[in-house]
Amino acid sequence: MIRQSLRGEDMEEKILIIDSDKSFVKGLRYSLEQDRYLVDEVYKGKDAIAKAYKNDYNMILMDIVLPDSNGLNICKDISKQSGTPIIIITEKDEDINKILALEYGADDYLVKPFNILELKARMKAVLRRINDKNNAINNQIVVFDDFTINTLGRKIKRGEKDINLTGKEFDLFYVLISNPGKIFKREELLELVWGYSYFGDLRTVDVHIRRIREKIEKDSSNAKYIRTKWGVGYYYNKKDIKSPS
């Protein structure tokens, strides 16, 4: 979900660390607690999802290498069900892992070993982006064409049908539907939704657009709502405006 900021005079962000290296977790926890983060940890994938769903965390820091699970699948499941921002911290530096992690819902990807100050800076940047989105929301329920959008709960309906979007899918859809008729380049959507300039592969946007279409369109092969401007990018096709030429 898009969360209201919890940082204030008497409240701290809650962080969940998912990593099998207990020594690493101990050091990371100590460092984060110096900045007044409230930290929980789990060491196995089977415990991670239950912990993530049970508690209301502001952020999850996780490795994708776990002894009993595929960390990428866990990232995908958590992102789909809770929308909690996720930063991957791992020794795996292959581009394909970075691309998959971001497509599966991760907000950032950092390779071990890293400077703890860099991690903290990235954490603050992700939390700030989320808080900025909250501050920009004036109404909880917004109606666009056939869609009713709960901006705080990150839920949408087309007519009476509930549409289940992941966190990134919701953000991408909301950017497009909030700017009907405006054509966004894929690079722009990466920056607006994922919060980084060109990274890895622009297909990240294409994959998410395809998944959104499969969920919101009656016929995803003949898109009615999210249209492609070939050679340029994507736009939301509002009912009462002409398609951009």
C-alpha cells in the first residue's frame, strides 16, 4: 500500500531484514538501530512472507539467495500482497537478477559488499518517494472513466469488478490515468515509478504494461485504455479525447 509517513518526533520506521547470514544481519541491524529504525529479522524464506504480512513494515531489506526459497519469488509475493517497498541487498550482481528483481516489485538493488551510508541514502530516497506520493494525494477515492480508484488503499475497480494490481502496476497505471492523453516515454516512466534513470532494460516497463493490460482490458490484444504510441511510448486513452496523432 502507499503508506503515510511514520517518521516523526516519537515514531520510527519499521524495517524487516530477510537474510540467511546471521553475522551480516547482526551488523546491519546495529547500524540501522543507531538511526532509530525499528528492526526485525528472519533467516529463511518460509518465515519471511508470514512475517511480512503479519507486521506493518515501512520497508523490507532482503537477499535473493535464501537456503529454502527463491528470494525473487518471495519479493514478487510480498510486493503483490502488501506493496511494502523492498530493497534487494545481495552478492549476485548479474544484470538479469537486477532486472528480474525490479520487475518483480523491488524498489532498488544493492550489491554486497556496500557502504552502509549508501544503503541508508537509498532507503531514505525510497521512503521519501513514497511519502511524496502520499502528500500529493488529496482524495482517497477518485473516479476516472470506468475506473474507481482508492488511492490510499491502492485498489481499483472497473465497474463493479475488483482489479488486483501489484504495487508497481498500480503506480504505473495511476501515472498514466492521471495524465490522460499524455504520451510517456519508457525512460520517463522508469524515473516516475521506479525512481531511477535508465537502468538495465527498458523492457521492465513493457512487461508491467502487458500485465496491467491483461488485468484491466477486456481484450488485452486490442487495448482500449492503455495505448501504445509506436516509437514513442504509452498513454491512457480517455473516453472523451482523441488519440494523440
